Amino acid sequence: MPPAAVPSSEAWPLKAWRRQGKAKLAPPTPAAYEGKTVLLIGATGVILSDAARILASLKIATLILGVRNVKKGEVLADTLRPKHADVEIKTWEVDLFSFESVKRFVATINEYGRIDAIVMGSAIINKDTKLTKDGWEETLLIVLILPKLLAANADNDETAGGSPPVVLSSVSSLSIRSNAPFIKLPATAKESYLAQLNRVDTSDADKRNQYGFAKIVHTCWLRDLCARLPSPEIANKKIQIHSVDPGVCPSPLSKFSIFSKMFLLWVGRPVEMSARAVVNSCLPIPGSHGKLLLDYDVVPYPEYMDRELGLELRRRVWSETKQVLIDTFPETEPFFASLSEPAVSPK
């Protein structure tokens, strides 16, 4: 018998979304960011470009814009530099549809000094890419970046006044709930779920849900990665990984249909509010390691991820993605070997 589907009330918590959409978040305070180096991957996106503007105003030392289109990244940088001459603003190229570009990007990171916070922007499974190899760019980046972040705090001891943990924040979406009812696991354990997702020519419905599926897959993988890292007491001294749901704001994604526009009117918020949530996620927040930030609050992941459907999805996503990454970049195998293997099975 297939796992029970996600109920609509759980997938569409409209009252909670409306509260988030109308929430007025307090502006970030400069004292918490002063002197930090922050890297935004996907910096020219609607939310992250506004987050870049806010960060530049908070007396950070260095702002690094990770972008596919360097010319577009420099346009953003040039709008910020005149107003924030005391902030060093860099533009680094990373094409998330190219493993080689990602590898060069990570090499640049490894040659750089300490980076206090890295924000991973949107990931989309694109029907025009080379299927599996180009389907999981964010996941690949996390695996390659983690050793650098851990090394940045290799000798850190918070109790002795050491540096705070470096932060890796992944931008999530309410689509990890709304798209959950459409999850269809392969009929047999031998079939690949990732390969199934990459067959975006199967139906128009599958194509429309690709963004949400990508977010669900990435969130499952990130959550299980955190569970396999050293204990929170150890990990939190060196690195803190969390996701952030910045809410819904006007963007190219909201222009696809009349339904999207109507939904935006109901639960939407100004870009400024979404950007503030992302900027807040650049800080090491107590209790957020391996968890989800909803604006400024630490909240549980969606309930279905801990039921039969979600647990089987997490098992498949972890094992399949791990193998893809090891096959593509054998140098990641020692990292995976160092992780624990907690059981992921239905309760």
C-alpha cells in the first residue's frame, strides 16, 4: 500500500501564510553584522539582491556576490559601491548549471580567508539541463563548501571566547508544503527518484511542480546532512546550517499564472520583508542548526517529512544524491565516509 498522501490542510496552511505575509519584521541591527564577510549565491535574484542592499548598509566588511552573469552582478555591485564605500564588494562567477564552474567557484572560496556566512539562493530543476548531472547544483555546493567552513573554525572554542560558528543558510520556500501532495515515489526501490524528477517532459503538471520538488528534495537532503554531521554540541561550535523561508513576494515566479497573482495578493509581502528574513539567517541563531527559520523564528520542518512518505523520500534523496556526487566528484567520498548513518525508517 502506498504511503498516505499529505492532507490539504497541512499542505496549505493559509492562515499561517497570511500571518507571515502581513508580518512587519524589525530591521536588522548593524552591531550583529559589523566586520563580517557574507557570500550570497544567486545574488541577482529578487530577494537576494535586496538582501545585498541591506547587508551593505550594516557595516559588514566584505560582501561577495556569487552570480552566473558577471555583467549583471557588476551592475548590482555598482549600485551599492557609491553608497557603501567602506564595504568591499566582490563579484564571483558561478554557473549552477555547470559542474566545472561550481568546482572553480569552490576553489576560489578555498583560497579565500574566513567567510562568516554563505546564503544559498534558489535552485530549480530545469528541463533543458543535462538531467541528473545538472539537476542538483545547490546540494553539490554544500558538499564541496562544508570542508572549507569547518576548517574556518577548526580550532574554535566558544567557551574560551572563540569566533562564532560560520553559517550556511539555504533559502527555502512555502512550496516544500504546497507541493508535497504531488510527490510520487517510484513503484520499486530500484528505480531512481532523482531520475524520475528529471523526466520533466512527462506532463504539464510535473513541469509546473519542478520548482517545488527541487525545494523539497534540497530541504530533505540538507536536513539529513545535518543529522549525519557530528553532534550538535560539536557542530555548533564550528558551523551552523539552517534553512530560511522568506515568505512570498513579487518575483518572476509569481507571474506565471492568474492563480499565482491572486495567491500573491492574499499571502504576499514586500520584498524588503523577505530580504530581512534572509539577512537575519546570516547570523548563528541558537537552536536553528538543522532546522527551518520562518522569518525570525525557529520552527519544525513540515510534518509529512517525519511520516512514512517523507521518511522514504528522505532515504531515497540522501542515498541517490550521495552516489551522484561521489560518482561526479570522487574527492567527496572521504567526507561522506566521515558521516554517521542514522536510520531513516517509518515510525
